[in-house]
Amino acid sequence: MEQMETGMMKFAILSVAVLGAAPAFAGGPVVVADEAVVSAPAPVMQTAQGGDWGGFYGGAQLGYGSVDGDSTFSNAVDLGGDGLLGGVHAGYRMDFGTFVAGAELGYDLLDISTDDPIGTANFDNMASLKLMGGIDLGQWLAYGTVGMSRVGADFGGALSGDGTLDGKFAGLGAEYALSDSMSVGGEVLQHSFEDDQNDFDMTTVQARVNFRF
């Protein structure tokens, strides 16, 4: 009798253990912690960034010039010619964000000669004072320019003598920044020189390189 009671007690304990473990073996519900959700960062809107074109700069230029005009030292003479020119320049610019303004001094050596049966004119140097205003486009700077210039000329034949002619000019230019301190660009200028005996127009096209200080 006592052995029967002991056996029944063991059976009851075993039954409780089996019933408790049954849900796990039977695929019962298992609580799993939610995975952390990482949200993607919101897209950042990139705004156009302007460059920094302000400060002192200097450089060199090389190009081509064409002259057309007339002189009345003796008889009226129509003169025309073309040739190379090149020189150096230095200036200062202020960058206001979108707008850039500045001033520049330049000096060029010219090899532009005109030839006529009556007389010749050889243009050999030119000094200029330039004002410019442009738009800051980041690595690009687009600008317009006006200024005053003085050209030196040697006259031959009926136009004997040496002289200088004062004039003015206007034109357009563009510049591209290769680095914070170096840029390259180009300019097209239309010059007009006039005095009591002479009336010349000169068109110049030049490539330029600048170094910022």
C-alpha cells in the first residue's frame, strides 16, 4: 500500500513537469523582444556655395590684338594691322557674396604694326587702369570691365614721330579657380584711342593666369 502511494506521488510530480514543459515543445507562444528600428537620416539639402574671389592678386596675360583706324598727320591715311601682345597685371577685388568688384593695373608689350604706302604706325606698349564688376559662380567668376588706357606708338613715313594716345575700353571676361591661390581665364576688350590727328580702334583677346596673395 505504501509503495502504491509513493508511486502515485512520483507519477503526479512527473505529470506536472510534463504539462508545464508541453507548451514550449508544442510550439507555444514565445515572447521575443522587438528589434531596434534605425531610421534613415533625413536628406540634407545642399545649397550652392560661392567661391572666395576677394583679396590681392597678380598675374600675366598673353593674346592677340587687331587695330583699325586713320591718321591725319599729313594726308588722311587709313591704317590697319594685327599682332601679339602680352604683359603683367595686379589688382584687388572685394567679394560681397554674389557680387564681386575690383580694380586692376596692367601693362602690355605690343607687336602690332600697320602698313600703308604713305605711312606706318607701330604700337609697342600699353598701360591700363581697369574697373570690374562680376558674379560669383563658385569656381567661376564672370565679369564686365571698363577702363582707361594709354598706348605708345612709333609713326613712320609721312607719319613721322613718336607719340602716345589716350583711350578707353570696355569688355567681358571669365575666370576659373584651379585652387584657392591660382586661377585662369580670358578677356575680350574693345579699345578706342583718339586725339586731334588719330582715331584708332583696337580689339584684344587675351588668356590670363592669376595668383592670389
